[in-house]
Amino acid sequence: MLSFRRYRLQNFLGDEGGDAGGGAGGDKGGDAAAEAAAETAKTADVDWTALRQALPEDLRDDKSLLTINSVEGLAKSFVHSQRAIGSKVSVPDKHATPEDWQVFFNKAGNPEKLEDYKLNLPEGVEADEGFMTSIKEEAHKAGVLPWQMEKILGNYYAYADKMLGAQSTDNQAKMEEDLNGLKKEWGESYEDKQRASNIAFKELLPDPAHRQRLIDDGLANHPSVARLLANASKMFSEDKFIGHGDGKLGGLSPAEALAKANDIQGNNEHPYRDTKHPGHKAAQEEVQNLYKIAYPE
């Protein structure tokens, strides 16, 4: 390669060109040019392996040189590293304004528009549009990147779903516990008291929309509300239960029915004791029904 380059150089200058500098001085100029070309050729043909071995040991064994296999590669690596240093984003200091931080966030990858937040929520999750817009606005101001936003929301919805599931399980267990306690408390009169409670529910709250509100809020099945309605049903006269089954006195327990029958029979002024009273027959039927409740077959 050296001889070829020298030939090209000499051919370009020509014999006359070599003499044009004047005698010995012209020859020296031609030799200098040829030597420069030779040095260029030598540089191009540098053995990188040999050059690396000539480096001090701490440099020769540095990991950053493992991917370099030529002088040209070394030059490229240096140029790229300098460019990277020049393109680094400076982190604002404590005196930075919100605008300075926004510029930093934008360079770090913050989307230009809220619509650029493409969030893939967990399957089955339907987020409120207003809520999502508000979250995106605050995330954009705070410099939260889209992938970070997706991680945060994904974790939030997964945790919320877990908590709601646990709460639902706890509520169901509590409801079953309350129901079993009510059944134990009311004993065999449970169904009668439950029926009486439903009747009182409709009588005391005749508007279906109001009743539905209590049902939707889960209050209609609360044991305390059931007790309240069962007790309220005792305040109705028997004619209030017309059209609500057989009208057996609003679901008394066996003990309550027996006590009421005894009260009626022990009251000398009650129609039950006066055969001529217009309500004597109804009073007898009432006592018979009370005994049926007190002593079920």
C-alpha cells in the first residue's frame, strides 16, 4: 500500500513538479510529502491488539475497552460518549421554578398531552372518566411518566379489588351470623315474626321507592331493623293484617302467644268472658289461634 500511495503522489507532482521547488529543495519537498503519506498509511494499519497491550495494565484491562477492536472503533466510542455527555438532561436545583421542572419532565419523557397517557387498566376495571382525567392532570404536573402511571394505577386497582373482596366476604359472614342469631332468638316463631316484620315494613313505609332505598343500602335485612319491625307489628290491630296471610297476630313467639291468651282469659271484662258481646266469637278465635302458636303441632 505504501508503494502504491507514493506512486500516486509522484505521478500527481510529476518530475517537473519535483524540480519546480528548485534543485535539492524540490526533492526534499517531495520526500516530505511521501513521508507524510507513509505515516498516514502506518496509522491506518495500526495493530489495535498490540496498541492495547502497550497500555498501562489498569487501562488495558478496563471493561470499557472489551468491545473495542480497532483504532477507528476507539475513536467512535469516544465521539459517542462525548455526544452523550453533551445531551444529558440537567436536574433542576432547589431554586428551580415549576416551569424549569416542567422542561426537565418533558425532556425526561413526560407526554405533551394528557391523551398521550395510554393506560392499560386491569381486566374488568372501569374507571370513572372524570377521575382518570384528574389523575392524568396531576401526574403530568408532577412529571409522572406513562409507564410509571400505569404501574401505580395497576397496583392501586389490584389492592382495592383485594380489599373489596375481603370486605364483601366479611360482610357476608357477619350477615349470616346475625341471621343465625335472630333465628335462635325467635325460635319456632321466626317465620311468623319475619312475615309480621315484612307487613309492618310495608305499612309503616308505604312508598315503594323509600323501601327500596333501605333495601339497596342493606338496612332492611339488618337484625336490629327486623326486631324493630317485629315489635312494631304488635301495635297494629288485627284488622291491619287483613290480606296478609291468615292474620295470626303478627308472628308472636310461643311464650308471647301463651301469655296473651292467659291475659285474655283472665280478664273478666274482655269480650271472651261475655257471651253476649258482639266480639265474643272473634275473641274465642283469637285465643284458639294463640294456643296454636303456643303449642304448635
